[in-house]
Amino acid sequence: MKIMIPDGFFIAVEGIDGSGKSTLVNSVADILAERGLDVVRTREPTDGKWGLILRQSAEHGRLSADEELEAFINDRKEHVENVINPALSDGKIVITDRYYFSTAAYQGARGIDPQSIIAANEAFAPEPDLVLLIDIPPWLCRSRITNRNTEVNLFEQEEQLERVRNVFLSINKLYIEILDGMDSPTRIAEQALNTISVYYTDKIAASDLAASDKRELIRRLSAATHGE
């Protein structure tokens, strides 16, 4: 039986390229889904028109900072309208691999004020309930990217990653939780699940669900957290 809080639960996983975001998203989503929680996993840039433009920008010569920012915002508007808001309205847990904090960090590293980027996005995009920021030294990310046997794109230059990392760490939101990217993927996933449990339990407790449904959701969440 599916039990969901009315406005869902929204998690964004952030970090510089090579930090392990996609691995964490898949690990956490799989574990939550196995315990009977309804999960939607998604990512940015999307596979839509604007996402394709952004991938081409990374691989074949970057757009100007303003053009790139416009593409990110247009891509996100479609993402919010077509994926994020409908899933949250259905009460699902949404986990996105990147969100507007990445835009603030990457475009902030190119000279645009990160706070103005965040404000522009929050005019139309819902704030997450939780941001999991994987923090890791750029030299290690650069090594990981190289070991993938793929060409390093223009978002992945080491100096650029250092600037991006600094912007990420400067963003001040109470729901941003930093994970140590130097830990093993298993340990990072454990830390993420423990953090999700705290935030989601608080939201469940504050919801208008029946007491029995609250207990059942918290039981499933506890099972995911403790590997039961």
C-alpha cells in the first residue's frame, strides 16, 4: 500500500563533477524504493531541447555565461513543470542529480552573482526539503573523470572545479547538508540515508496524515536507514 505525504519530499544531490552524485542518487533511490517508498529519480540538465544545448556547450565550446544561464533556466522550467511538480503533487519522493545550486555554483564561477541566480530560480522552482552536497577536492574529481576514459569537458577543468566548489560551500541554506566525498560510496550512502531519515521524519510528523499512516511511513524509512 502506498502512503505519501501530500506535497511529497524533495531532495537535490549536488557537488562538482566527479564527486559521486549519480552513484549516490541511484543507491539512495534503490534503497528507499525497496522499502516501499515511492521514488522518482531525475537529473539536470535534462534530456530535453535545452539540456542538449547545454551538453553541446560543455563538449564543443561553451556558450557565454549569460547564454548558458538562460539555457539552464529554460531547461529547469521544463523540468519543474513536467517532472518535479507533478511528482511532488502526487506525494512522491523526488531525488534530482543537480538542481539550481549547481547553476549558481557553475555560473557563479564564471562571474555571475550566485545569490541573484538562486533568487531568479526560486521565483519559479520549488526549494528542496534537503540538499545533499558532496564535498571533495577537485584534484580527486579530476582523477576520477580521467579514469572514466572519457574526454574532459569544459565544465571539468581543475581550476574551474575549485572555483565551483568554493561557490557551493558559500551557499547558506539551512537544509544543505555536507557529505564527505572522500569516504567510500557505501559510507556516503549511509550518511545520506541517515540525513534523509531525520528530515523526512520531521516532515511526516508535521503532515496531516493519519497517525497510523505516519507510523507506517516512518517504519519504512527506518527500514531503509538501518538496512532491515
